[in-house]
Amino acid sequence: MFALRTLSWVCLLFAAGSAAAQEVTFNGRLEERMALLVIDGVPRALATGQAIKGVKLLAVTGDSAKVDIDGKQLVLRMGAGPVRLGSTAKDGTGTEVILTAGTGGHFITGGSINGQAVQFLVDTGATSIAMSQTDADRIGVQYRNAQRGMAATANGPVPIHRVMLNSVRLGDVEVYNVEAVVMPAQMSHVLLGNSFLTRFQMKRENDRMTLTKRL
């Protein structure tokens, strides 16, 4: 267990680092209200409500931590690749996002849809962004009266609703009017498909993927 005086020492030690973090990973819960985050490659012990290098811990559960990164709320999951910010633009006008593969080689990262935090799984085989009805209800996507259709999945055809998302954001890069589908099945992540990915030039080197926004 980490005593409060130990945590205070950690915060003082890194108080001089006021620049915003570029890479954040959740590595586990230390106590009921404390989390171990790796910020720019350095392990940091944060208690709920504390902030280091622009990263504020809002809440922590067994396998996830909710953080505020320079005013943007994200959910970090243990075992996922780090959230990496490719620029310092806070208004979504950044041009590059760098993702690192997590467990199993999958690219999982926090982001937002219509300003609401979600957890994305990059899926280059998906035609469009795909989410469950549960996620759609949570973030306020109006799908019930949207165009209906059918989609082929590994478990056979399933009914879907086709919707248009106002905005989708990763790090400091935001794009608008992105096609998506809403599915009745439960999904652990929102699939980040080609309706978003084709807006970018993609480059993969080993476990790192760089998305550069097309002009």
C-alpha cells in the first residue's frame, strides 16, 4: 500500500513537469481510489482527483481508469495500448495520432463520439464505425428511427441501424459527419472502421500505427 505521504512525495518530485502528457497508459489499481498510470514512459501513482502533467484521475475500477487529459475525458483500460496525443491542439485541429498495439496486437484507444468518451478498437476490416445499442444509448446517438439494414457478422446476419455521427475524435484529431452502424449485440469496444480510417493515411511499423489526417 502507498501511504499518502508517499503519494505527496511523488507529486512533488514531478511538479516541475508542467508540460501536457503525450502518452498515457493504465497499469492497474493500487488502492480503492488510487491508480498506477504510465505517463510519457514514467510510472505515476495518482489518487482520485489528483493531476500530473495535465492528466487528472477521475475514477478507478478493477480494469479501467477514467481520466481527464487537458479537459478531455477518456476511459483507459488495463491491457490496452496507450492513449497517445499527436499534437498539442485542444480544439481538434491536430493532424496526427500515434497508436501502440496492446494485448494480442490489437490497437485499442480512448476517444470520443459527439463529445462523449468511448473505447475504440481499430478494425480495418469493418466498413464503418460500429457500436452496440448500449453504447449508442449511453452517448446519445439517435438511432431508433434511423435507416435499417442487415450486416454480415461471424455469427450470421444481424439487423442494424445506419446513422451519421456529428464528430469522432482521437487524441487531438477530430473529423465530422462519419457514417456508423448501431447493432443489437453487446460489444466490448466501438469498432473504428473505414468510414473513419479512410480519412487518414495509415502507416504501421511493428506495434505502432500512425494516422495522418488527409488534407
